[in-house]
Amino acid sequence: MLGKILLTSLAVFGAANAQRSLCSATTNVVQSQADLDALSTCTTLSGSLVFGPDLVQAQIDGIRTIRGDLIIANALLLQSLTAPQLASIEGKWNMTSLTVLNSLTFSSLRSVGEIYWQTLPALSSLNLPAVVTQADRVTITDTILESLEGINLVTVQRFNINNNRYLKEVRVQLANVTDGLAIEFNSPKVAASFPNLTWANNATFRSCGDVQLPLLATVNGSIGFFENAFTSLQAPRLTAVGTGTEGGDVTFANNNNLGNVSMPQLATIFGTLQFVNNSKVDDITGFPKLSVVHGSIDISGEFEQAEFPAIRDVRGGFNLQTAAKFDCSEFDKIESGVVKGKYVCSGAVVNPGTEGTNPTTNGNGSGGKKNSAGRFTVSTSLVAMTVLAMLTAFL
């Protein structure tokens, strides 16, 4: 009798040890639902959970925390994935090349180290009712998701949403993006809204239907808008772009419907301000406080009016080329005092080009329409400094 009890105790002890071993393993590879069920008594997995290729319907029960990664790659038969209790994935949540996955339900998930989803051509929606509010990095590419509902982060290092052709909206409560923000090549009607974003390191918007940045105040690197469909862009609180050590550009390129840009508080650009191939931009007058550009001002297109009334220092060149007739006389007056690099201002240009190209005009480039004019104004202190320098040279 005692022997039977001892054997039973040893069996229980062995099973407990085996279970603890599963829970603390560096990696658990699961090939079937039975393998997942064997982990259901583990509230925490110390390592990573890796799916094999043969799972069809998968449910992760019992586990609340994965301290490693959740890796599901090339599981070509996987149709649905459910994790009712899982609240935290401390490593990477990698879902790659899951060609028939059409149902994703993580009812308790709030925190992920990194989201990396690529090639999910059957996944149109997310079921994340607890809402993921914390992730260091997010990359979602090549899906048929229509929205990112269920992902609503406050801060993130990198947020890259690209090539999701049915995506209608990206609305996230981000306040800071410490590395890069990129919304690119999704549905041309996608509305990208960041109502609480105040600071970003770099930001790129490409092929968007709308971009909303009502509180953005500082971009530490560059910000660019390329091939978008929106008609106007406002950044009412943006004051500075770039840094003295890294530079930082403001770029508008190939936005065929863009008519108006307004950055009324922008005072300093540590790189280049560039407008190129924005065919409906008639005037570039939305920078009334821009005073210092450490790079160049490089604007070309078909605009009829350009004004930089507060400019006092352009440390690179100045290139203005427009197909419209344009009066450069106001720019010409002060180009030697403000612009440190090569100065070009020309209207009625046959093929307006970017900085470094020589304009070819189709006649008299000056004059024309009443509003076809450029304007610099120079502060009295800058004028005084220039006059003082001239007087000193003669003494």
C-alpha cells in the first residue's frame, strides 16, 4: 500500500515538474491544439510560444502573460486564433504569411512589446475589446484590415502602417512617437488622425485621403507629405522641425489635389522647405512666422504667389521656379542679406525644377497677374546689422 502511495506521489511530482518545465521553457513549439491545451495551467510563460504549420483552429487558454515572443509564421492552414485570458505579450507578436487567417480574438490583451504583422490577406477586422494601449513598436503591412480598432496607443517608438489597401481610418491617441511615424500606400481614402500627437521624431504621410495633426508642436527630424489626395493640410501648432545636429526637412511632393498648406506658428526649419509637383497649389503663403531655415527654401510648381514675411536667415539656397508669371522684385531686394547660398527666382518657367536646375523661361517671367508676387520682409534689427557691417568695412 505504501508503495502504491509512493508511486502515485512520484507520478504527481513528476507531472508537476514537467508542467513547471513547460511554463519556464525558453521556447514552446506547439503543433496542435493538444499542445496548446498542455500549457493551459501556465498563467505565465517565461519564454516564447511558437506555432507550427498545421494548426487550423487555435485557442490559447489559461495563459495571461507571455514574457517572450508569440510567433505565428507560415501557418498556412490557420483560420482562427483566440486567446481569452492573454493580457500581455512582453516580446514580439509576430504574425507573418497567414494566408487564410480571418478571425482574431484576444479579449484581454492590453500590452505588447512589438506588433509585427505582415501578409494577412484574409484578415479584415480585429477583435481586441480590452484595447491594446501599450506597445513599443507597431508594423502592420499587407492586410485587408479596414480599421485598427482595438489598437489605441499613447506612446510608441515606431508606428508604421503600410500597404493595407482596404484601410479606411487610422485614428490613434498617440502623444509621442520617439522614432518614426509612417502611414504609406494604404487605401488612397484612408483618414489618418492623430488628435493628441504633440511630438514626433520623423513623420511620413503618403497616399492618404486626409491627415489631421491639430496638436503637433515639434518634429525632431523630418516631416513629409507625398502623393496624397487631400486638398488642404493644417498644422496649427507646429513651431519647429529638426535639430541643429540632425537637420530636418518639410516636404510636399506630388500631392495632386493639394491647394492649401497652413503652418502659422512654424518658425524654424533645420533642413529644407520643399514644394515640388503640387499642381493645384496656387500660393505658398501659409508660413507667416517662418524666420530661420538652416537648409534651403526650394519651391517649384505653378503657384502664383509666395510670401515669407518673417524670414531673416536662409543658410542654404533659395530656389523659386514657377510656370506662372511672377514678380521676384521683393525677393531680389534682400536675397544677398538673407540667403547665404545660391539664389534663383524665376517666373514663366517652361519646366519648373528643384534646387540645382537652371530655369528656362518662355518669355518675360516677371509681372503678370496682380497677385503673382513674392514677398520677404526683413526685421529692422537685421537691416541695422547689415548697415553696420557695411559701415565697418569702409572704416
